[in-house]
Amino acid sequence: MIGGARIRLNRWQQAAVAVGSAVGALLDPRRADLIAALGETTGKPAFERVLERMKRSSEGRAILLERPRVISNEVSHAWDLPENTFGAAYARFMGSRNFSPDDRPPVRFMETDELAYVAMRAREVHDFWHTLFGLPTNLIGESALKVIEFEQMYLPMCLLSVLGGTARFNEKQRALFFQHYFPWAVQAGMRCTDLMCLYYERHFREDLEDVRRRWGIVPAPAAPK
């Protein structure tokens, strides 16, 4: 079982939770539990497609078999790795923001253990993606990463998050996002490898720029001054 106890919902209940979560998340974007519930209740077809892709990939199959978790007990060694490595870059990203890998909300609304794990994996690798693409955790950075996540998984929640995020931009932020970050994010999401089929923890000791090149990842361009 991934996370806490799962809750089985019929279609009407799923719709009610999805609508309530969407409204709540728009009113308070800091509510990670509502964003997670929205992703689960609207994302089952997308997670099923991700699961099938993982089953066709050697690394994806290894992930499904071993079910690694991005939690403190499993990734703490990243803090001891050489500065140039992917793992060290991830540790710097987390440490500079005082983030903990253990802060992700549990999966509650997936029907099977396998789908619940895929949903949790998508949630837990989010900070790996921030690290690889060099995106900050401000409103613009999170919105740009949601564009990439949508390109990768076609989760409705990602699109809704972008719409909600851009609605809160001021005029300067909106111009910066749509002229600078949005075109890059669309291309970056399409150009890179299937990010859900990467066993990131096995690559912690590798050079950050090497894994970026191998996975076709183009980091975010610097914001214009």
C-alpha cells in the first residue's frame, strides 16, 4: 500500500472530489493535498498510459518491480555525493529551500496498488525534475514545470495548474512566462526522454550535465534582465 488508506469512489463521488479540489486549489494554491486529490480523481487514464509505458521500458520495469520511494531514508546519501553529480545537485535544491522528501501527501483515490504507486512516483520525482531543468519553485517556475509534466503525462491537473497559476500572474510575470518560459517548456517537454521511465536513484553518482545530455534535457534559459 502506498501512503495512507485508499478511498474507493464511484464516478459521481470522483466528480465531486475533483470539482471541490479544483475550486479549493485555485483559492489556496498551497494546499498540496487538494492538488494531489485533483490529480488522482482526474488522472486515472493518464496514469494508466504511464504505467503501460513503464512496463515497456527496462528501467520502468525495474521501478515497478522494486518500487523505490523518494523519502529521506532512501535518498539521504545524495547529500554526501561529489558536487558535480546529479544527486548532489538534488540535495542542494532541497537543502536551499529547506524541503523534505517526506512532505508529499499520500495517494488516496487510485483503484489498484500499481496505479497508486505510479501516481506516487509521479509526485515524488517532481523535485528531480526541478533539479534537472533548473527551474525555481516560484509561481513562474512551477507553472513552467507543469507544462513539461503535461507534455510528459497529459494529466488534466497539470493543465488546470498552469491556468490557475497564470491567472495569478501580474502583467510583468504574464509577459515573462508566455514570451520566455512557455515556449521553452513546450519544446523541453517534447524533446526529453520519457521522464517517468527513469530510475533516478541509480544515476545519483553520475555527472549532472552528462545525465542531462543523455536524457535530452535542456535547462531553463536565464530570465532576461
